[in-house]
Amino acid sequence: RIDHLYSDPHEENARLILHYGDMTDSSSLQRTIQRVQPDEIYNLAAQSHVAVSFEEPEYTAESDAVGTLRILEAIRNLGLEERCRFYQASTSELFGKVQETPQRETTPFYPRSPYGVAKLYAYWIVVNYRESYGMFACNGILFNHESPMRGETFVTRKITRGLARIGHGLDECVYLGNLDALRDWGHARDYVEAQWLMLQHDEPRDFVIASGKQYSVRDFVNTAAESMGLQLDWTGSGPEECGVVSWSENEELGFRAGDVVVQVDPRYYRPAEVETLLGDASQAAEALGWKPRISFRELVDEMVENDLRLAREEALIDRDRSER
């Protein structure tokens, strides 16, 4: 997903240089930080898939928990504590089994996955290094943030990509887990701005970054369908629930009334479900002047438009091959 960012090292005035490294390899991290001498570090690296964290809990802990410690130690060992500001990408998964709604900076944490637990360690080690060594280090507790760049195995992208591929005859159905899970979804573009603002602040603080609005996975499916000119009806319940096309006004797509385009597959249920997440970003609004600009519908429309384009291109390639 970052191939398009690559610049030839021989290119003059390249705005972005990629360095090889690994969160499980402290020597590579320290070597890169020593070479670059950064003023700011944004730690967005992680094994960030909750479901995968149940399958690979040790690797998740190594990369997400201890990996954060490795960067902080590299900053300290290189004597950059006073020069280099550090941002840690924390997560609403810290709240897990929520203790209050909405969730804010003072809400108790109760993570419900190895990913959430690893991120909890990372959160507290950032606080510890800030208080112990005077480092400008802060946590952004970001609620779900999406864009067309989202990985294809994450639920929002599974929805937009899956429906787009069905419409172009490349797939037949989208399989999802808990349709009733409630999430606070925003656009990654807005949330990256919040990350930058946190490191420009006059003091290191931890902030919740969220839209303050909540939708279910089913709502996301319905909105994506509407963006494609579809209306879905829902039948059954629990693992038997299905999304069925009731009508379609988009003649370019191959949807027909009665098509089952969404089904529930229990294999996508989490061992310990996070039922609801809703953030209160009022402290970020007050201290940073940050508020989200992109609405939920605009986010979904952008993702749908991108995946329709990709599916259309793939369908054309398949058609050309079959005609040869």
C-alpha cells in the first residue's frame, strides 16, 4: 500500500525517503533514527488486525508493545529526548468492554484482544517515558478511521470492495461477522491532521480523536449500497442474517432484485467481542482546535468510488483475456 510513495534515492529533491526497518528489530530502528536525526516520530507501525492478534498474539505483543518501547529506548540512547517529539498511535480498542459511553481520556481501559492489550502496554510505556525522562511523547487514542487505502481484510474495505466486485461480476457475496457491532468511524485524512496537531502542541498530552457519531456494521453496508444505487432488505437473524437486493437504479452494475449479496459467517466473530465504541473528542477540540471535517457519508462515498473504479478496471482486464 506504500509502493506509490517510493522515490528513487538518486532523485534530487525527493520529498519522502523510505528506510527499511522492523518493529521487532531494535538495531534497525536505532540505526534509522541515528541516520535521520528526526524532529518528530509518528509511530503508526503495528500488527493492527484484531482478528489476527488472536492467531498471532506473541508477534502482536512484540511489534505493538515491545516495538514501541524499542523506539523510545532508541530516542533515549541517542540523546534525542529534548529534540525529538514522539507520537504513539493508540486505539479505541483500549476501551474494549466499555465502562462508560461516550469514551474519553479518563474512561477506564478494558481491552478485549491481544491487539488491545499490546496497545495498552504501549500507551503506558509512553506515559512512563514522558514522566520519567521528560520526553515529549503522547498517545493519540484514535477511534476507527478509514479511507480508500484501508487494507482489504478490514470490515469497511471488505464491504466497499466486496459490493463493487459483485456489481462487476467478480464476486458473488460479501461475508461478514457481527453486523450489530457499533463503531465511531471517521476519515483518516482528518485524523492524521489531529496527529500532527498533537506534536505541535505546547505540552505533551494524550487525546481521544473521534467523530462523536456511531453506526453499526449493518449501517455501513446500507450506506455503501446506497452509494452504489442499491437498496438492501435484511432477512433472518444472527448467523442466518442476509442482505438481499430489493432494487437497483445503477444500470452499469449487475445487481438484480433478489440477489443475496451479504451473508454472516460466524468464523468472523471475535472470541471476545467489542460491542460498542463512541468517542468524545471535546478535549482535542478545546486544546488543539481539531474537529472532523469529513462526514460518514462522504467517507463511504469516497471508498465506494475508489473500489468501483478498481473493480471496473479488473473486470475489463478479465474481459480482454477471455476474448483473446
